[in-house]
Amino acid sequence: MPHLLAMFDRVRIINLVDRPDRRREVTAQVQAIGGFDGGRIDFLEVQRPADAGPFPSLGARGCFESQLTLLRQARDAGASSVVIMEDDLDFTPDAATRGPALLDDLARHDWAFFYGAHGEAAPGRSGLVAMPAEQGIITAAFLAVNGPVIAPLVAWLEAVQSRPAGSPDYGPMHVDGAYSVFRAHHPELATYAAFPPLGRQRSSRSDITPRGMLLDRFALTRPLANLLRSARRLVRG
């Protein structure tokens, strides 16, 4: 069976150094779709930011800066494409079997962005779906960017990062919002998404809202919180 991510030049997974639980979980996910493929798929280990700065939250800043780092690395390496994955991504049970044909279809198109995991809807449509440039797309947990788009995207994100919060020219924001604004300003760039998505965000202790589950607040009860999340994922399939 072909590797789900075989068509992409670089695949990088963002992982906080103080979240080994997420690294273990996403490692199992990668093994399920074909493994690390001789090192072509690798981790970017990042530190938690000291503060939110001009961003909406600590997590928003960390996510934005981590994705920008990976895009800069891909630009500097001359990558023909890059996949950015978050360490709380779960692939769907059928991703390894459904995904290769869908991505073969993507390879036949002139694409700029591909969202393998997202929160959008396309009633009555399935497979590879073209997304309107003006449609914002929620989440960037499994995002592919084609090579020619990487350098201008880096320049855009750097400009967003450099502006003050609330700037009318778009200042620091959640990274999925920054991608959506970039796409809206470049309608000539084609965006595609998988329907149904090939992945979804795993239920886990959040680094953006760490008090989201009461049991996460205490070291003794945190394992129970993780057990409850695991049970929830089993129910969801």
C-alpha cells in the first residue's frame, strides 16, 4: 500500500518539548499510515513561548511561529512541497486506504494549498473539493503547501507578525486566519480540501485553554482525563 504522504517532499510535525504524550500519540498515527519513510517525515521540537505578545493567546503565538519556522525551512531547502502537521492530529481509520487516490487526484491539479484536516462543510460533495478563495478554513492541523507558494507565504506571515495587534493591514492572529486572508488576497491560487477530512484534531489536554477539563488541573487526576479522551476517540471511531 502506498504511503499516504508519498507525493509530498517534506513532512514535519510540530511538537512541544514538554508534551511527550502528544509525540507518542502522533507517532502511532504516522506508523498507521506507513511510517516515517526513511526520515522524510520528521518532528520540529519547539518551546512554549514565554508570553502571548501581540497574539490573541499563548497558543496562537506558538502555533503561528512554529508554522512560520517550518515554512522558512522549506523555503530555504527549496522544497517542492511541504506538509505541516500538528501533534494532536488523528488520521481517520480509512485515511491510509482512501487518501492515496485522493492525493493522486491532487497531483493532477495546479494546486497551492491542500487541507487534509479542517472544519468546513461541502454538502453533497466528497473526494477532492476545490475551495473558494474567499472561504476561510478553520484549523491547520494537516496542511500542505506547494513549493512556488512557500516564499510569498513566508513573506506574508512575516509581515503579519511584524504589525501591531489590530492593524487594519492585518496584524498578529491565529495562523489559520492568516492563511485564509492570504488565500483571499490571491484568488489565482487554488485551494483543495479532502471531504470527508483525512484527519481531525485529537481530544487532548489543550495548550491554548489548559483548564478546559477540570481533571487536567491536578496531576493525580490527569491520567483519568486522558483515559476519558481515549474512550471518546474510540466511540468516534
